[in-house]
Amino acid sequence: MDGGDPLLAWRDRFPILESTTHLISNSLGAMPAAAAAALADFADEWATRGVRAWEEGWWETSVETGNRLAPILGVSRDTVVMHPNVTVASAVVRSCFDFSGRRNKVVMVDREFPSVLYLWDGARRLGAEVEVVPAAPDGLSVDLERLLETIDEQTAIVPISHVLFRSAFILDVEAICARAREVGARVCLDVFQSAGTVPVDLGAWGADFAVGGCLKWLCGGPGNAFLYVRGDLHDALEPHLTGWQASIRPFAFEPALERSPSAWRFLTGTPSPAAHYAARPGLEIVTEIGAAAIREKSMRQTARIVERADAAGIDVATPREPERRGGTVTLAPPKAETVARRLLEEDILIDHRPGAGVRLSPHFYNTDEEIDHAVERMVALAGELAEASESGW
């Protein structure tokens, strides 16, 4: 099947693929070779232009990079800005809300990434009532009806993932956004585990906010989280977590803040242009390939992993329905943590998450042979460890 795979035309742009089996794009996407050249451009500007580089482009990179993300997210220009990580981006969203009134409820699910859970749980000290909906009995998914019933007229915001990080379960975000609109609540979608591997259309879904990053499926490296705010909300929101980039006249150094009327108002302090430079090549490649083609291949290759795991008797801790499964398959072999460590020693890049298992995440640049090799080695290692355990070694 690989012989007819047009997406492998991009494979040689990623140096790490020459020496490793890279199945960890759910955690860190492979670095495009062009990212090194982009960072060299940044270094050259720093070395030759010095402080002048700020007014020659560095200052604008938070918004310029956001505009490169806009088509991937299905939104218009000047609605996406960059932050160092999703926690900070989410904190900016949280700071837009006053939880002292009747509408003070935050609705979440318990399978969110811990950093986000910690942040929103902290809103209790601001007067928020935080209601966390538990996972469904299968431990992988969320009971949609229960979640929708929890979103009511007292709900201020629903911070929720499009794709859950442990199980790769895809939530029905259209239904969640529709229910929130019905009762006057806002939705902040976390698209970290979808943007770049599952099509995202924030505009069509009617999301109020979205957070995510270029670190994973967008192959952009660390320091490149993003925040989307729906354009018609810009004037109505005044985030308390702010900084001088949010000022309409930052270089006037005024003691009182007059906020920018645009997406700039959701920025904080000095930007990180080096990180933004590094993100450009990955964004260009993902945009060039297109979400539909990436998703089609992802669904085929994740199904291949499930089929081979089933054949080997390895438990699958990921939804089996392709339409409900993101770009990752979580497998739970015996002694999963040790198996994961041994796979890493063999340059098969995966990861392990407690309570879930070993996550394998093929991307557009992966071959079928790599998938087969990873599952075969997992099965062999699990067998070796089981035999050693039975022998009392």
C-alpha cells in the first residue's frame, strides 16, 4: 500500500525518520529540515540586525504565525494569537470571566489533560462552581447526553477537548457548541490532539475560543501554543491576564492600559520569535497536504494498528469506530511501561501513559512497514517479559 501513498513524498523533509521509527506525533511531531533553516534565519537577524529586528518583524510574529494557523483551524485572519503553552492560553481565557454572579459554572470532563484540569479547578477560588463529568463506563469515552445535560443556564464556560489525549476519543463538539449557545454559555475547545491530524472547523462549529499548539501534529516544536477568540467577541472581552503586547500603543509605555481592539488584546508579554520561526515549515507542509488527505491516511493506519493488535491478543484502549478515533491508538500489553521503555531503546518512538497504555501515533510521513515493525516488536517484548516473569528472573 505504501507504494501508492502520495503523502510519503514529504517524508524526506524530516531528518529523524532516517534513523528512527517515529510514531509519537501525538507528543512531539518530527522536525522538518526547514525548521533548522528558519532558526538560522532568526539567529542571523539577531546577530546582524540586533534590536532593530523587533521593528523589522519580530514584534508581529505572535499574530503572523496565528494567521498561518487560521486556515488549518477554519477561521479568518487576525483571530489567532500565539502563547508559550496551552496553560497560559487557557489562563487568558479564564481571566475574561467573572465568576461572582449567578452564571458561574464551569463544565469539564475528567479525561482532560491534567494541566488544564488544574487551571480550571483553580477558578473555584474566584467563585466558580466547577462540575467535572466522569468518563463513560468504558473509560475511553464521554457520555454525550450526560455532558449536554450538565451544560445549563448557570454555565459560564465549557473548556473541553476535541480529542481526548489518553484514548483519542473524538467528542461531538458541534453538539457541545450548539448546547452552549442554547443556554448562553461559552465553549473553549482544546484542539491540541486534533489540529493537524483530524479536520478542525472552529468557524462552522461556532466555538467561542480554542487553544492548542504546533508541538504535536503540526510539527512546529515547543513554545508554539495558540489561542483563537471569535472575532465578534473581541470588543466585549477584557482579559485580566494581560501585558504590554495587548496595548494599542505598546511603545508609548503608558501606565494605564488601553487595549488593542483586535486579537492583540489577548496577548501578554514579549513574544518568542525564535519559536514562531521554527513553526513555519511544519504549518506550510500541513497546509499544503490538507486536512482531508492527512485524516484519510490516519484512519487507515490507525485501523492497521488495531487489526494487528487484535491478531496478537493485545488490548486496545482506543475507540474502534474510525469516526470516533483520533490519530492515536493506545495499546495495553502486559507490563506496558517496561515495554514502552524497551521500544524507546530500540529507536521506536512511542510513549506510555499511566492508566492507558502505550500510545502509537502515525502521521502522514509514516510507512505501513514502520507500523507493522512497532507492533511486532511490542508483541515480542511483551512475550519476553511474560516469559521472564514466569521463570522468576
